Amino acid sequence: MNTVANIKKHDSAHWYFQNGESCYTLPKKSGSGLKVPTLADARELQLIPSVTTILRILHKPALQDWLIEQSVLAVLTTPRHPGEQDDAFIRRVLHDEKIQDQEAKAAADRGTMIHDAIASAVKGEQFDTRCLPYVEATLPILKMLGKIQWTEKNLVGDGYAGRSDILLENDINLILLDFKSAKTMPKYCSWPEHKLQTAAYAKTLGNVADKHVITGNIYLSTVEVGKVAYFLQEDWLRTYEEGFRPLVKYWQFS
């Protein structure tokens, strides 16, 4: 009888120092190089988790279904070595070679490329010309919403930190936006996880005088290149108080 292979999934957290500086790596105690910070390191150095790290505790049915599909496809389409038993085959495909992660990595790399291109374009810098349709679709929206105050800024909140994409300002509002590339575009409003993310960032802004803070997302389709949608949220404080803040407490507990 075959048994199910024990597949381990390692999702490293992203940490920040208390001053908002990213902590991607730390020196090994042996002095022989760098390592990714562990939970023990975070406790010792009083590091704080990123917003996206905290949001990982959310159950995401659509994402889970997609991950299962990718794992099944990986097992069905990967050639088996001669004489390879089921357990060894499944472990090799899903754990050692991680075939199921290839599509996710490609999507993440594509998203990073698009994000970096937009970030460079708004600063007047050169960017990957393969991303020109995404840049051309995004810049008019930014210009319509307001004047750029800053881009790519690390923000520190109560028990968390994160890197916000862009802050715009007009006569009435401050608009904090996050860019998202996606195969499936939302139709009516930002996805709940993205509302939580921008609400967490908005809460860090503190006193903004008489300006009204609005959060939002700009979605760029990776299926229909050039297609763009944006959604704004004025009730972000409720999203923070009733949605994100309890998640921080639960994350700390768990």
C-alpha cells in the first residue's frame, strides 16, 4: 500500500526593523554568510512582520483551489523515473523540484517586472519597454487622481510594517494606492485582502491636517494587456479596525 508523501511548505516571513528598514537577511552567527531571519531572530531583535506576512493567515479559497490544481497538474504531467515509487515520485515533484510552483513564480516575476516599470516611469526613469502598455494604461489614472507625493515608501504601524506603492494628493484628498497585476480582474471593488493591505498602510499616515485619506488599488490585466481598472475606498478606517487590526492580534497570538 502506498502512503502519502509528507510535503513540507516553507513560507518565509518578511520582517522589518522597528525603524521601518527592511530585514531581508541577517549575518549567520558563524560569520560564514547570510541567512533569512527566523521567528527566533525576530523575537531576539524585536522585528515586526510585514502586512503581507500577516495577511497570509487568511483563508483564500480561490488561491487554495488554484494551488491544488497546480499540484495535480504537476504530478500528472511530470515524467516518472524508472522504478520510482509513488511516495518518492510525489516528494520529488512537489517538494524537491517544486514543479507546482513554477507557474506561481512566473506570475510573481511578471508582477514584479510590471510594478518596477510603473515605479520607474512615475519617477521619470527608464523602464523595461516590455511593460510599456501597462505604464501607458496607469499614468493617466495617476495624473487624473492627483499629484505624486512619494513612491515606494516603508511605513510602520502598530505591530506591523510595509512598503506602500504611491501616495497622491489633490485639493481635498490624499490617495494611497497599491498596484496589482492579475489574471482575474475584480469587477466592482478591490479584493478584500487588498482592501486590508491598503487600510493598514493608510493607518500609519497619522495626522494629515484637513486632508481626507482614501485608499485604492489599480489592477492591470496580464491576460488583456493594456486593460486596467481602479477602485477607491473611503471606509478604510473601518476595514482597519474591524478587519486588519484583529488579524495583527491573532497573528501575534498564533
